[in-house]
Amino acid sequence: MDISNLSLAQLKELERLIPKEIRRREAEEKARVRKELEAFVQARGFSLEELIGAGVAEKSRSGGKVAPKYRHPQQPSLEWTGRGRQPKWVEAWIAQGGSLDQLRI
């Protein structure tokens, strides 16, 4: 497709329409592939849910809370799951000679 002869207005209109069309086609393609997969596994006596688990994607994205593993001994409201960067209170505890094991719940 040669777009070099299109006007600026036409190009801007294409720029507006293309993302919508891409999303629409992706949705169609996913639906088509899902039907093909369902037919494939059904022909072998299974369901997609049996093979990949019902709601696996939803569970992994649920953003469920992680239980804290560490708690400040004098200020129980200060907790940390052990994931990500250490909070300032943990860094301060360790800098003052404390150990992470002392904070373990």
C-alpha cells in the first residue's frame, strides 16, 4: 500500500482508525483460535479447562494479598512481605545491628 500520496488529514484519519481495527481483528483471531483449540482437545476427549486449568489467567492476575513475613517488634503496624525493596524501617533495623531473622513472624 502506497500511502505517500495521502493527505495529512487522510493519514491522521488512518492513524485514528488503525488501532481500533487492530483490536477488533485481534479479538476475532483469538476467538477463532480458541474455537480451533476447543475442537482439537474435544476430539481427544478433553476440555481446555481440564488441560490448562479453569481461570488460570484470572487467578494469576487477581492481585491477591501476600502475607507479611516480617514485623517490627516495637511497632506491629510495620510489616513487610519480603518482596521488593526493603522498607526503610527494615534497612534501619539492620543498620543498627539487628538481623532480618529477628523480624520474622
